[in-house]
Amino acid sequence: MDKSTRRLPPGPKGHFLLGNLPEFGKDLLGFITQCAREYGDIVRLRLANRVAYLLNHPDYMEYVLVTNHRNFVKNSIHRSSRYFPDPEAFMPDRWADGLAKRLPKYAYFPFGAALASVSAAASP
């Protein structure tokens, strides 16, 4: 299948520059639940200049997180050296001094914005 015939999953249109970030900020759980109900098992979201996918079916989550995990980027914003010194290192103590409160808005999504864990609860 070439690029011109490939279909993308459905999703909310969002703001032309910010994408779906305003909805995330207003009511994260409500927004994710609404997307799951309205758009189905795979939802395409725009978070500013990034594209993210909301998976609402356990089989899809297992495929991305376990079976084929090496082919998917997860939490790329958390790996930015702009906000996190040595971002690839496992350093849970980096959060001990209140780092999350000092980061700019949207530089840190706890649990990957809960796209996997919350969406399982929102699944029909």
C-alpha cells in the first residue's frame, strides 16, 4: 500500500497550531473517554507538532507495548535533553526534588498522558 492510499485512524480535528492540547488541559480523562466513544479503538491525536495514537483495545496495547515494542516510539518528550539531563538513564530520584512542578506545561505527561492505562478503562 503506498502513502497516497493509506488511511489514517480517525480523531478530533483540534486547534490548527496546538492540535488537541487545549482539550488535554481542560479535562484529560473526559477528553480521552469521549475520543474512545466517538472514534473507536484507535484514535489519532495531534499534540502541537506531534502525532499520538490513543489505543482503546487491549490487543492493540499488547501489540505496541509488548509484542512489537521496538518499532514504536513511546514517551519521546520524556527523552528530551532540553528538559531532562541524561534522559535515557533510569533515574527515578530525579523527581524527588519536585522536578515535575518546575517543568513547563506539556513538557511532562505523567504515565505518557495515560494514553494506555486510562484508555483501557474507557474502552466500550
